[in-house]
Amino acid sequence: MRAVGLILAGGSTKRMQQLTDRRAAAAMPIASSYRAIDFALSNMTNSHIQRVAVLTQYNARSLNEHLNSSKWWDFGRKQGGLYVFTPTITVDNGYWYRGTADAIYQNLEFLKRCHEPYVIITSADAVYKLNYNKVLEYHIAKKADITVVVKDMEPNEDVTRFGTVRMNESARIEEFEEKPMVAKSHTISTGIYVIRRRQLIDLIEHSAEEERYDFVNDILIRYKNLKKIYGYKIHNYWSNISTVDSYYKTNMDFLKSDVRNYFFKELPAVYSKVSDQPPAKYNPGAVVKNSLVGSGSIINGTVENSVLFKKVFVGNNCVVKNSIILNDVYLGDNTYIENCIVESRDTIRANTRQVGEEGVKVVVEKNERYTL
């Protein structure tokens, strides 16, 4: 074991509107069967990183329930394991996490007790596959202090919600701007970092002494001219889900055969907590075209270009187009849904029409069936 894993899953975001009112972004359902954090956890276990800590805070109940057993990602070992840390009131500290660096600082004892020489730090709100060992080998070969995994985005994509970087010919990062008003580069940080464990402890302790709490602004950007920070560029699929539009687009990407094959039919696999649901049932008259349908669902109507999660009931003469229906939703007869995201446990009454006229519409019914 050359590295220990840290997954930062405690942040909140208002850009996902009602979708994160009662759950963390890391717990958002993806591709009819997964949660967002499953991709980071699967990458960890596929990279043979045996000790992984998940730092949670905001709306953590649903996420903690998802992580209540480490066996699904093969972390149930005597050596290593999966650790879930939430903010804890102590004699010396009474704060919630005030930022990503502070989250690491409040759990610094975990890192001090580890013996792995390196740390892989990643966010929990991105969909991708990556062998962290290749990043680690690159980090060692470059003799870097910190390595940042970066990706070139399409020229027409808005990158102002990311950290943008500019590298020289040797891939050393010369400019790093967090969430710029006007982006000077279309190369972004994916929120994945490699750093030597002892150096991380020193930097985090020094930041805490100066009451600096953000990993990007107070370590990466602050030390970019003092430390050797390199970029490792990835070219395969990577998508962040931290806005309604990006969450919608990411799920819709799984309706493309190349994306589905990449995640579902090519090794290494992506793992998730398994729920014991029967296969989806398609009753006489059901029409399903280019869609993903989760287990336990019952389809009576028409579903086109949509992603349905587990235990969704589609009533008679219902039409669902270009939409995402989250877990355990009941769609009454003659319902029409188009260009929408329907929240978990919603009961959509019969003869209802919901259409996203100007972009994606989030549908939340205030009823007693709500769960995560």
C-alpha cells in the first residue's frame, strides 16, 4: 500500500436547487443504480488503495447509510478499511468543517496514524474512472510536491465553476485560478490530488495556525510558486454533477452506447451497494425506447430517452420523455413528464403535466412519501 485515500464529501451546493435540500451531492443517484460517491470509491479499490477515509458533513444521513458496510467496495479487510468521519466536538474544537483544509485538519490524527507515504485526495461529486496508481507514478517521476489531475474541456463549455489552470511545457502549473469570473484557460482541475503524507500534514497544520481553511485557495494557489505543482492530464470521460444542468447531462450521457459500454462493460468495474429488488417489469402496452430502467420498477406507459431509478411505477397511458425519475416515484395514470428531474418518493397524481419549458425542471411534490 503506497497511498491512503481521502474523499471529501462534506460540501453543500445551492446550484443543485431542491435536489440537495435533504441529501449530500455525493449521495446523488447516477445511471439508475449508483450513487455519485461510488465512482471515487471504486477507483480507490481498483487502484488497490486499501485504507480510505470519507469526510462527510452536509446532509450526511443518506450518505452514511449508503456507506454503512464497506464490503460492497471490498474494503472489509484487517489491513486498511473504509472510515467515515463527521465533525466532532472536542475539548479543543467546537467547529463544523470550515473548508476542505479544515476538514482534513480536524481528522489529521487519522493521517498521522497511517504509514502509507502518499495521499490521494479526491472529491465525491464526479463521474469517472481513473487508475490512481498511474497518477502516483507520474507524481514520483516528476519529483512533484503536489500533482493535480486536470482535464481539457470543450471550448464552448462554461468552466467558471471550476478551478482553471495553465501549465508550461513540462506540465508544471504556473497559473491556478479558482472559479474565475472570466476563464483564461479551458484546462480545469478535477479536484483530484496526490501529495506526500508528511508534507500534507505539515501544510495543513501550517494553514490551521494561520486560520486558513480552504485546500485550493490556501494551499494550491498560495504555494504554486513555492512548491512544485504539476498537472496530470486525463482524456477519458469525466463529469462533475454539482449543478442541476450538469447532473441532468451526466445521467443523459449514460444513454449513449459508448459511455454505457465504458462504465458497464469494460474493466475495471464500478461497484455500489446492492439492494434486493426484483427485475424491472414491463406490462402489456409498455413502450420503452433508449432508456435506463432500475430494478424494482413497473412500467405500463411510454418511456423515451429517460433514466428511471429503482422502484419507479409508471401508470397507464403515462408518457416520460427526456427525464430523470429518481428512486421510488409513483406516476399516476395519464401523467406527462418531459425534460424534468422528479425527486425521490414523489407521488405524481393522475392527469398531471410537468414540462421543463426553459431548461430542466426539478419536480418536488410535498408529500409524506419523501425519503433519500
